[in-house]
Amino acid sequence: MENKSYAKHFLFLSISLVVLFFLNISFGSVSIPFKDIFNSLFGGNVTKESWETIIINFRVPKAITAVLVGSGLSICGLLMQTLFRNPLAGPFVLGISSGASLGVAILILGSSVFGGVFLISSISNWSLPIAASLGAFLVLSAVIIAANKVRNTMSILIIGLMFGSLTSAVISVLAYFSEAAQIQQYLFWSFGSLGNLTWNEITVFTIIYCIGILGTITVIKPLNSFLLGENYAKSLGVNVKKSRNIILLITSILTGVITAFSGPIAFVGLAVPHIARMLFTSSNHKILLPAVAIIGAIVLLICDAIAQMPTSEFTLPINAITSLFGAPIVIWLLIRKKRLFV
């Protein structure tokens, strides 16, 4: 009965994901009939050539990005909450996102401090993702080294938070010496965006994303054992140190690539794992991992649709919408004061 119930849950969520994907494509400042959207996606005739360009080169990449970002952040959030056994841990607790932000800040704001060598931000569309990836990799390396030096998992959490504070301080110093135009450019990046990727960038994004997902599958057993503590995991024959490093590496890869290509997007990774636990009432990661992936994709598609303000030419920052969604859930969880893990 339980498996049938979960099958119905997954069927409903999968249908919802497909429907919301097509609805997301239909929203935008230019009104396009759904028939033309369908024809554009499946090789039919489109009334206007400009509509086909908008759909194929802008709206579909944005919807795919929303699915990748939403599912990736949600999976990272689940991994961190399980590893640290902390319901308020999220994908950014390791400081990886802060490292990516530092890389972008050095690229955009650094010219005021370090001179013209950092004026390459306008040369290529890849400049920001590369800078963010380098910053994320730098912090990742430091976190992995620290993880091998300490035994207590909670110490890693504190170290990650300290790296986040350190990078934020450096960014503040850079911003202090920067011009208003540079600060504005960095601020716009920090709002997060799902709609700036080309097909080549999405291809690279998807490859790295798939590597992270494949790695996640290999740690399902350690994740289940970590729910009852590291000593219990050891009693089951789990190599705690190795598994912990793999989980940290997977989270860092996914968080780093997401931040590099779409900017920092808050609260999705923190809130979605709790929604999945409430819907599925299970602590088994064989169920939770696909559940959070689908729910995360659904949530970000909805947030993106709201951010586009249908029938309006204005687009709200996606980070603002996800925060408006996620913050009330986190507040409700704190007020509820019940078990946050099943």
C-alpha cells in the first residue's frame, strides 16, 4: 500500500512538473498562443518567426534552467540537512555560494582596487560563470581540507559559515572602493537570474549537474545511516569520512555550478526538503531524493512564473520571489516546534 501511495504521489508531481513547464514557456511580455508554442516545440508551423525565436532561444532555456536549479538546490539542501542533522541547514552553509560570489565580485568590482587587469567582464558571456566557478572551487578546496582535519561534522558546518562571513567581508571591502555602476552590476547578478543562458551554457550546466546527480545516487545508503548519527553509520560498516567527503563534494559541485550560471538563489534548498518530508512522510532517501528534485523544479517554475509578472514587461528578481516563498515556511517550521525529521 505504501509503495502504491508513493507511486501516486510521484505520478501527480511528474504531471504537475510537465504542465508547469509548458505554462512557464507560455508566460512572458510577448503573448504567444499555446498552439504556436506547441508547434514550435514539436516541429510544426509557427505563425510568426519571431515567436519561434523567443520560444526556442529564450523561454525554453529559461524553463530548463529553472528545472535544473530548483532540483539541484533542493537535493543539496536535503544532503546538508541529513549530513549535519540540522533542519535549518541549506545548500549554502558550506560557503560555496559565498566563494562564487567572491569570484564574481573580484571580476566586477576588482578593477577599482586592482586596476585594469579585471576589466575582462565584458569580453565574454563565460567570464562570470568562470569567475564564480573559480571562487567556488577555492572555498570547496578549503572546506575539504578542513573536513579531513576535524572529526566533528558540526565543526565543518561552523567552518563553512565562517568562510561565508569571510568572503562577505572581502566583498564589502571591494564594494566600498568601487564605483556606483560596478556595484549596480554586481547587485543585479546577486538578484539571481534564470533567463541569461545560451544553449551552449545549458549544455555545460547539464553535464556538470548530471555528474552531481550520479554521485548522489552512490551515497543513498550512507545518507540513510547518517540520520541516526555517525556512530550508527559506523556500526553498519559505512566509511564515515569517505562518505562525508563525497557528500560535501557533490553538494559543492551542484551549488557551485548553480551559483555560477544563475547567481545565488535563496530558500529553495532550505524549504523544499521539508515539503517533501511532509508529503511523503518518509526518511528513506531512495524516496526523498527524487521527491525533492521534482518538487524543487516545480517550486522554481512557479516562482519564475510569478517573477515574470504575466502580461507585464517587467520581471521581478527571482531571488526575491523564492525568499517570499521560503521564508514563511522556515518561520512556520520554527514556530511549529515539532520533529522536522520523519
